[in-house]
Amino acid sequence: MSENVRVPEIKDEAASAHTKSMTVGESSASQYTPEERALILRVGVYVRMRWLVVLGIVAATLIASLVFDISFPTLPVYIISGVIFLYNLAFFRWTNSLKAEPTGVVLRKGETVANVQVLTDLVILTVLLHYAGGIENPFIFFYLAHTITAGIVLPQRRAYQLATVAVSMITLLVFLEYAGAVPHVNLEGFVLPDRYKELSRVLAVLIALATLVYGSTYVTTAVLGELRRRQRDMAALKDKLLEKRTEELEQISAEVVKLEDERRNFTRFLGVVTHDLRSPLVATQSVITYILEGYTGEITYGQKDLLERAVRRIDELLTLITDLLDIPRIETGQISREMREISLNEVIQKSLEGLDSVAQQKGLALKVEMPSSSPSVYGAGRRLQQVMTNLVSNAINYTNEGAVSVKVIENEKDVRVEISDTGIGIKPEDMPRLFTDFFRGSNVTAKGTGLGLSISKRIVEAHGGKIWVESPDPETHAGSRFTFTIPKKGAEMTKGK
Amino acid sequence: MKRKPKILIVDDDVDLVQVMKGALESKLFEVIVAHNGKDGLQKAKSEKPDIVILDIMMPVMDGWAFAEQYNKDPALAKTPVLALTSFSDSLGQPFPFQVSEYMQKPLKPKDLIAKVEGHLKRLGL
């Protein structure tokens, strides 16, 4: 099986130096791939198990000699236990140092650590067995512990190689003792003294051991290999998903930029259209006013009347053009870009300039009631002025006697503006359609585009406010009261951004 | 004798210019006309008018570019500029230059005269 793992490489020297300087097991662990984390964990478990093995050997030797009266020289066994203890100390530090390695290096180093550990253990186990009865020692099957470990932490091929090393070592030992090339340590009181020379038994034990060693290597590498493959697939899938997400995000932001661009172009286009539609009308009207004002000589009353009519019709058209092209501009969100903190009192005062005299000419009282606190709202001053001018001039237009009153009320979250009049009122059946485009009241004779209220509604709603109309007197339907609200500063901030 | 106030009109609309010129000349002002920003800038430098009446949308050099150049020249920047435009608004943004007054067309000739006279009075003319 190919064990070439594609892992991200650390390109930055400083980064790797930084990771190395970190204390063992710190945050660097979170950057490891699942496969790397698993390897570090497993090698760590292997080291911990070895502490138990040292204790186990000492305990087994003590029990064998003291409890079961098995007699054999125990000194070499204790010395070997000490050796295992010492080298395990070294392995413990080596294994811990893995946790400070940058990702990508861990797999290679971890495998080296595991290789050396397994090999050392195989050698020491063989030596230990030699001093503790050779083939007669039932702990001969401990070779399995190491080959299984190799199967868990190392690639398949390496695991089989180590299994072969294990089988060769014990076979070598057993046959050297069998041949008398090395002395056999007899476990007196446990086994018959000459059994290690029975060839059939020796072969049977070796074959059983070898079968177990290779069999367990096959099972562990098969299971672990599959597990490692899955871990790798998962990591690759995660990378791929992340890449795809990033790509999608980039695409979306590019589209947003494009849309914003198109919107800006459209707004600009509308501005130019308004300008070009207005320009000839403006020139025409200026020429007519020039004549009306007498710069070209005296004109008759009849001529004056006709020219004044022409000026009024041009005025209507100019208003219609401005209103019509205002709608898409409001709807593409232009208002939110004009918004800033403004004083509503100031806006209202400005919008009433000029309307005062119009009311006076009609003999109407224009009452204004504003809070002294002068509440500030987050809004587009020019647009709110447009709403006020529209509502107040409507009130003046449709009122023949009485008064038009403007009342500003400051609430906790918004400012409410009421414009009421004692005029002709609105028919109940007209109420629901009053704020729709081009709607004109059935009892209305004055000229108008029928867009004023619908534009006002759009402006108020773009501020996050509400606008509505009521009949102050539900019985006679005389007079009307328009109310709109504008959220105070901050209330609209989150929505506007 | 008090000298005649000099007024520069920078506007590409010939009909509008004729009306404005006629109205202002009736007040015995001297009126100079330029039909684009570039021409206007040259005439502003050579003729040294007391007031400039400026249109925004013009060929060759528009009012924005005109005002930008104009404000850079310390000799000119003192002279008041009345910006007049057929835009229904400033496209949602404040104009990026200083003008003394910004007005939307149409403006009645007598209102134009009143504005100009107001500025002349402030200049002591």
C-alpha cells in the first residue's frame, strides 16, 4: 500500500521555529490532521504501556520465584527491567517532543519513533526471554504485543517487516539454545529440564507464534489501513469543501460589486434623464417669463393670461418629470445614502417657509407646535422636507376656511408629525387607495400629478417610519389628519447600514 | 462715475443665455457669455468679472470641472459663483466644490436679477 500522504507543508521557517518553542501539547495540536493526532496518541499509549510492562516483569519474576518457587537467576531479569525503564524514559521525552513538531513533519518523525521503539522492544524481549527460560517461558507470546503495536502505528509493509524480525529473532534464539550455542536458562520447578530440546514441541510453538504474529499483523493493518484512508479522505474532502466555499463567496462578492455598480450607473442615468427632460422646458419657461416680465415690451392682458397658463402647464410637467424619476431613485435606495443626523424642527421650519404666505393669502391660519427639545432623527433632510411640503401644501390646497396645523410629538423611539386641516376631507372609499401611484381623490379639482402622497409614503418608509391618514370627524368626514413617524437617531442605524 | 458691474454667464443653452443676458443688461450690467467651462475659465481670467453664473451640465468642460479649476486659482476664488442647474437635485451628493449659491432652474428673470444684485451689494458695487 502506498503511504505517501499529501499534507500541507510549512513554508515559513519562523512559523516552525515558533511552534517548536511552544510548550508540549499546546495549541499546535489543533492544527494537526486527524491522522497525525491519532499517531501521537498511539505512540503515547505505547510508551505508557511500557511502564506497566516494567512493573509486570518485576512482579512476574517476584511471584515466580517467591510464590511458585520457580528457581532461575533473577538478577539479569531485574537488570533488563532497569534497562527498559531507562530507555522508556528516553522514548517518553522523544514522543512528547512530537507534539511540538509542525504539522506535516509529525507523521514522518512519529513513524521513526515507533520503528525504533518496536525494534528496541523486540531485541530486549528476546534477550529477556533468553534469561527467563527461552521457549519454555509462556511470555514468549508477548511478541504479539509489539507486532500488533507496529500494525497499529506503522504502515502495513513496515508492520510485516517487523513481524518477520520478531519471528526470526525468537527462532534464532530457540535454535541457538537447541543447538547449545548459547546456554539455556532452566525454569526449575516450572517445566521439565529438557523440553527445549524436543524438536516437535519447539517447532509447534514457533509455528503457532509465527501464525499468530502474522495473523494479528494482517488484521490490525487491514483495519487500521482502512481507518487511515478514511481519515485522509475526510481531510481531503474538508479541504475541497473549504475551497469550494471560498470560491462561491468570491463569486458572490463580485456579483454584489457588479450590482452596486449597475445601481450607481442607473441612478446616474436617471439624474441625466431628469436633467435632459427638464432642460428644454426650463428654457421655454424662462423665455415665456422673460416676455411676461415685460423685457420685450408691453403685452396685453389677453397675452399675459395665455402666457401664464403656458407657464403653469410647464410647471405641471416639470413636477411630473421630477416626481416620476424620483420613484426609481428612492426605490434603488438613494435615500439611505443621504441620511445623517438632522434636527426635525429645522427641517419642518424650512419646509414651512413660503407656505406661510400661501396660507395667509387664502385666509387660513397655519399653526405650528414643536417640542422645545428639538429631537434629532437619522434622516435625509431634503427628502423629509419634500414630505412636509407635500402634506402641508395639500392641506392648504384642500382647505377653504379654518386652519392647517402641524404638530410634532417626540416619543421614546420615534418622532411623530401630524398635519391636520379643516378642509374638504377624504371620502371613506378613497382612503385605502390614497397612497397609491397616480391616485386622485374623487372630490378633488385642483391640479396635481397624483404622485405626491405615494412618493411621501416611499420616503417615510425608506426611513423605517409609517404614514397614514384619518378623518378627525368620522361622522361628517370633514377635514383630514395625516400622520407620519420617523425613528429617532440610532433606531434606523442597523437597518440602514 | 461708478463702474458697470461685469457678469459672466457660463451656460450652453443659447435660449436661456439670451434671456438671462437680456434681463441683466436691462439693469445696465456688462454681460459676457461663455458656452462651456473651458471658454468660461479663460474669460473669467481675462475679463475678471464680478460674478459668475454657472451651469452644471455643459459640453467640453462641465460645471464640476470648471468649479474645481476655478477654486484652485486664488485670484478667481474670491469671485462669487451662482450655480444654476436643471438637475432636480445634486444626485444625492453635495457638490464637491464651493459655490456662493446653488439654485435650481427655472429661475424667473426678476429673481435672477434679485440674486445678482444681492451679491453685488455684498461686494460693495
